[in-house]
Amino acid sequence: MNWLTGFHAIEEALNAARPLDRVVIARGRHGDRVEAVVRLAKTRGVPVRFEDRQQLDRLARTRDHQGIAALVAAKPAAELEDLLRAKGERGLLVALDGIEDPHNLGAIVRSSLAAGAQGVIIPERRAVGLSDTVERASAGALAHLPVARVKNLVRAMQQMKDAGYWLVGLDERAQKRHTDVDLTGAVGIVLGREGEGLHDLTKKTCDFLVSIPTSGPVRSLNVSVAAGVMLFEVVRQRHARGVT
């Protein structure tokens, strides 16, 4: 069980019918948003308690909780095979090669859900896990988007290729632009860790390496920003060709 904090994340967890043990709200916290959460919790049969703010700080192990926290069962990781079976002809998956910042992972999950991806794939080791910070940074998207944790990312990428995905890796040194690759079929977007990019073997496993052109002295984008650019290039191309 983990403590989930923040109104948006808790609202989305309730909307997604995630198993919550209870919702705790700081005594004296009022307003429309509090009332909305209380009503939603009651419809889901989730108990709501009001506690002193200091007690809430202790329970949530942080003061940055917006006056609300919920005890929630840890989100189970999805199975890669389930994500691959769900692809259809226009699958979209995001594979992450060692993202370490939970805020980046949360932002990528949010962009992936908004772009219509079926899921995100992360390695079990040398990468951030699915923490409360990730859930909050995703603004509730983690409650709706499956995330598969795999022991070997390169092996998982090969499984994606065997299932009919074209893998497009982002590399700031690549000559091909991100707009020069056909992204209308089943595609996996592969992104590397902050500051380092993709590992060599990950690069070699990709079908294409592309870069996002930038100007000025800064040559690379934050990985979560780059993810959004790549994901919505997929959306743009598919809309332009009438593909949904």
C-alpha cells in the first residue's frame, strides 16, 4: 500500500476505480474540490476521514499534499505481452531507456495517454519506479495508462519488433529528422535517460534513429518535452492521412 497525495491524482484514482483503503483530508480544508472528492469516494465505497494537518503530514510523509491523501494499493505493472496484443494495426508504445527523474516519467506518461498510446515500457533496474511522485507528475494519467516493467529492455524491444512494431529512437546526433519517418503504422518511440541518451545496444536495436532540430546553443530537449514532440508527430501524421 502507498500513500497517494494531491487532488488530481486522487480524483483520477477514484475515477479509475483503483482499490483505495481510505481518503484522509486535513481538518479545516473546505471547498468545492473537497466536496467533490468526498462525494466521489462515497459512491466508490471508500471511507473518508478528517485528521489534523500534522497527522496528515506524518501519514503522507510529506507536507506537499494539498491537504489530502489516500492509501492506495500499489499499481500493478502491466505485462508486455498484453500491451503487444492490444496494438491492432496502429499501435503506439513508448519504451524508456533508464529514465531516472520521477517528474520526467510522470510527464511522459501523461503525454503518452494524451497521444493515444497503449502503454509505456520501463526497465526494472537503473530506472525510476512507479512512485507517488510519478503519479502526481502524471496528473492522474498513471491511473489510466498501463506501464510494463521488463527485466531486459533490449529483449522487450525485440519482442515489439517481432509483433510488428517499427522502433524509432531519439538521438540528438541522428541525421534523419523526426518528421522524416513514417509513423502511421505500429510504432514504438524509444527515449533515453536524462543527459546520456540511449545506450549503444538500444540504439542498434532501433529501426530508425531521429533527431528533433533545435536552434541556439541548447542542442537537446528535456526528455519529457522530446517525448511530447515525438508523440504528437505521430498524432499529426495519422490525422493528416486520415488514420485513427
